[in-house]
Amino acid sequence: MERTIAIIKPDAVKGAHIGEIIAAIEAEGLAIEAMEFMRLSAAQARGFYSVHEGKHFFDRLIEYMTSGPIVALVLAGEEAIPRWRTLMGPTNPEQAAPETLRGRFGQSLTFNAVHGSDAPETAAYEMSYLFGGRHLNGLRA
Ligand code: IDP
Ligand code: MG
């Protein structure tokens, strides 16, 4: 069993794709353990994406991620990290297969609709960063 963060990014929320993306998650058989509609401050977005600090696209990425509300989720299942990344498709929507989420809803390399953790350590950081301990509430008996 593995957990990953998934984010429905501001462009996909604005485009009214929340329902379709959640339907794809459920059809894939990944369990939703936590879900929250939130708006990141610039400081929060910078901390979340701190591995990308200094890259040429960093400022554009922060502007994008704070441009509107997002939906953050914790997904769980066998191989949840690679399965969610397969469902998303590659970072650049132009290279994404049409059935992937980025192929369906992504508009450009920056505006690419969804986020997924890339490794168990990143997932742990991102879960505690976005949810504190709140994502564990739903798991308590
Ligand atoms: P990922 O989201 O597929 O893991 P990362 O390389 O971690 O891709 O990049 C984080 C986010 O930064 C991407 O999802 C995209 O929104 C944006 N991004 C990545 N590379 C570029 C780029 O070269 N130009 C502009 N934006 C980029
Ligand atoms: Mg990444």
C-alpha cells in the first residue's frame, strides 16, 4: 500500500474538471483518503515546490499555482504513486496520450491540470505540507 498527493491545479478547477478528474481516480481504483479545496499563498506554493527553486520556470509556476483555488487529495492503493502518474501523463500535455488527464485537460507545459508526487519521500513531505496531520482523520475508527 502506497500513498500519493494529487492536486487538481487552478486551471482544471477553473475549467470545471474537478468531477471528471475525481471520476478518473475512482475508475482507476485508487482510494481517496483526504480531499480539501484550498488556496495556496505564494509562500506556501514556494515551500511546496522548493525543489524547483532557481529553475527558469519557478516564478511562473508559483504565479500559476496561486492564481486560483486547488483541490488537494491523498490517494492510496498498491503502487499509488506510479499509477497516479500514469493516469496524469507526462509533464508536457503536448506529449501526453489523449486518454491521460494531462492529454485531456492540460493546456501547456506550465498549465498542465494536475500534480502527483514522484516518490514515497516526496509524497510524505507533500502530505504533511498540505494537510498537516488532518489527512489521517478519516482513517481513525
Ligand atoms: P511534474 O509535475 O510532472 O512532476 P515537474 O518537473 O516536477 O513536473 O515540474 C513541476 C511543475 O512545474 C509542472 O507540473 C509544470 O506545471 C511546471 N513546469 C515544469 N517544467 C516546466 C518548464 O520547463 N516550463 C514551464 N513550466 C514547467
Ligand atoms: Mg514533480
